[in-house]
Amino acid sequence: MLKSTLAFALLALLLSFAPSQAQTMTCSDADMMKMQTQANAVTDAKKKEMAMKEMTMAKDMMAQKKTDDCMMHMKNAEKAMQ
């Protein structure tokens, strides 16, 4: 009984955070600036370098109007910063 109650409480907690934490990222100047600011704040040199490379590729794709590729690189940059 206690285990099922705890499992239910944990599930409810996780589900309550999911929608509020979901961030819709777009391939826009505003989101690029936001991601660039986050990348600049990274202190781990390897993570920062990878995030910056991904951001550069995202900017190139944005300039070429390749939104899907831009989004992929922005997501990769976000992952690199974690």
C-alpha cells in the first residue's frame, strides 16, 4: 500500500513538472540570442566549445532557411551544455 502510494505521488509530481518545464524553442533571432547567452555562461571548456560549434551551425542553417536543421543544431547545443 505504501509503495503504491509513493509511486503514485512520484508519478503525479513528475507529470506536474512536465508541461510547465517544456520549452518551445524556435529557430528565431530571439531564441538564438537566448541560447548564445546560455552557451557563453558555460564554464566547462569542452561543453562550451561543443555548444558554440552547434550554435554556429544553427546560425548557418537559419541563414539558409533550413529550419529543421537549425532546430536540430540548437537542440544539440542545448544538450552539449548539460
